[in-house]
Amino acid sequence: KLWENIIPLMDYGEGILSSLTPQITQTKVYNSYHAPEHQGYIKNTYSYNNKIISFYCTHFCYNDETTLRNQIAELYTDIQADNNPYKIIVGDFNFDLSEYNDYLASFISSGYKLVNGGQYKTYDDIRNIGIDEIMVSNNIDIISSGVGNSDYIENLSDHFPVWATLRFN
């Protein structure tokens, strides 16, 4: 029954598993696109404790910097147009967050906070880098965070999931 709440986007990587039922679900493929992997996002809108939350799960381009920057700008534009007061953005950002978080300068200057910021290594290739992120609007506090890396998780994905405990102000 729980798996019924997983919403795949083009059968690639993005999905949202939630105990909450979304009020609205939207999917988008980025206008700037560089194959072979799918690049886009799922947005679910939730009502929780009388708060309206936009939850985005994204997958950015990994093999072309111009496309990556364009996708980040497109997501930022979409999020700025989103009238819901609380926003959470998660996913495979596909760049080393410890070295290139200037890619997110528009979000950071608007008060968004990074849970990972490259401190957690989430992709274990020869570089062992942090490319997966949770980013929250400035009206959400990050209470605690970490990364899962059990053998069970390793069998599900080539990425380790970032987790966070959040408080909505």
C-alpha cells in the first residue's frame, strides 16, 4: 500500500514516498536538457498542521555545466512563482556541493538553507562526493541531519540518501 504513493517521473530516479497524501502533483522536464539521463522534477503540494508545503524532488544534468546552470535557474524561477509559503527541494543535484555551491547563489541569497552543502558524501565513486541535497526555505529550521549508508540502501541506489529533521515556523 505504501508503494502506491511513489510517483515516478519517466521511470527514472525521481520519486516521492510520503505518508501524507499530496493535494496536487505536478511533473516537469527541464527546458534545457542534456541526455542520456532524465532531468526534471516532481512537485507535490501537501497540507500539514495547517501549513501548505511545496515539496520538489529534482534531478539535474551531470554532464554539461551550461545545461546544469540553466536547469538550476529554471527551477529557481518556478519556485519563485510558487505561492506556497513552505518549500523543500530534494534530489540529485549532480555537482560537488562542497566545491560548487555557488551554482545555488540565487537560492542562498533568497534565504534558502542547505542541509548537506557537501558535508555528507552521498555518491561513492572514486571522488566520494556530496551531490545529493535537501534545501529548505528560510521559514523552515534544520534540527538535525545525516546520510544513510547501510548495506540495504546500497542495494537500492548508487546514492546514499540525505535525511533531515525539520521544524516549520
